Amino acid sequence: METSEPQSGSDSLQNSEVLGEKRFSCTVCGKRFGRKGTVQIHMRVHTGEKPFKCSVCGKSFGYKEHLKAHMRIHTGEKPFHCSVCGKSFRCKIQLIIHMRVHTGEKPFNCSVCDKSYTQNRHLKTHMRNHTGEKPFNCSVCSRGFGSKEYLMRHMKIHTGEKPFHCSVCSKSFGSKKDLITHMRVHTGEKPFNCSVCDKSYKQNLKLHMRSHTREKPFKCSVCGKRFGQNKHLTTHMRIHTGEKPCNCSVCGKSFCHKRNLKRHMRVHTGE
């Protein structure tokens, strides 16, 4: 009777890969891999090691594939093409995300309010509406925001930057979204229709719908009073803080509300 010889180490490793075995585990998080070399690459997640450096701008990456994708920023190469609209992308994941525009797929679901999103990062940002987390803080006034995008938009208040210009009246805006909304003043377009009262609006219906639902999601942490809009809560908080940001340019008197300043100005104008 013939007896088979024991497998060599390399043969055993090859067989384990074919069978889908994951013999090697990460000592930090316990994740398992089929090859020892893959574990070593994975460890960069924990160590922060970034051995692959861009020769153009010096930015470093933990993985060779990420450097390769990054280099396309410098070369302008976009090898991944949408079969529907022909738009091109630098990396495959960007194409996958883009395709959801055409398919309508929104695989990332909010567990609180059932809203769905095309990207996980958008879901994470949305979840902060429920948790109240605002990890992005303004370096000028310390105001917190739920996303970096909102912070960047806010910073333009301090810098005065308004890079988006209306082609009709030359008015300028801090964000493209504000410019698009403003353009409806000229076009008369009101694309948002209320299903309750048939009114139409130039902007999102969220605020208007609260007049029907009586929803007041913004609560004062001091006295418990609730408001339908965040800006109304912000104004209300000045009662507690004593803040008076609206200053008279003539006599320097300060007010909590803009409307109070306007009323005061009549003392000087005689209106």
C-alpha cells in the first residue's frame, strides 16, 4: 500500500488559498487573511505607515493602488467610463458610485428615519442630524458643523469670498447652491410643490412643510423652547447669552435682532 508524502509548506499554502482558508490573523483587530503578506499590508491601517510617495506633490499612501489612482490627478487620466452618459473617472469606485445616479440605487440606509444615500459618507453626515454631533469647528467663531462642506461654506462669511456670480444682475454668492436658488428670481421657476396646499417654492419644501406638521426640531438647551428653523433658535439664544451682534453704524448701539436695529435706525433717518 502506497503512502503519500506530507505536503511541502508552499504546497500547503497554495492549497489553503484555493480552499479559501484564512490562516493568518491580524494581532490588532483579529481580521483574517489567506496570505501572510496580506496581513503585513493590512497592518498599515493600524500603524499609519505610508511607504508609497507621490513624486510630484510628495503625498504619501499606504497602498500602491492608492498612489496609482492619485497619480491620475496629475496626469489627467480617466480610464473608467460610464456606459450610459460617457462621463469618465480616475478610479473604479468613482464610476461605481456615479452609476447609482442612473440606477437610482441608494444602498446606505438611515436606521432612524429611513432616508437612503448613494454613499456611506453621506449617510455618516446625515446621522449627525440625529446625534447632534458637529465635529467640524470654525477657527474664527468656534461654531460647529456636521460636515466639512458646511464648514467651508460658513468660512466664506468670515472671508467675504463670493466666487459665484449671477450672469443677469452680477450679484455674488458664497456657494453654487445659493446661486442656483437665486437664479430662480430671474427665471420665475418654482420647482418645489407642496402636496398639501399646492403652493410652489423656489427652495426646498422642508421649512414650509413644518407649517403643516407643526414640527419644531430645534430646541433651546436653556429654556426648552422649540423652533421650526435653526436660525430662529440661534436668534433666540441671544436672550440667554446677551449677545448683540447687530450694531448701529451711526451711534454704535447694539441689538439682538436685525429688525430691532432697523427700527432704531429710524431715530437717525427720521423715517
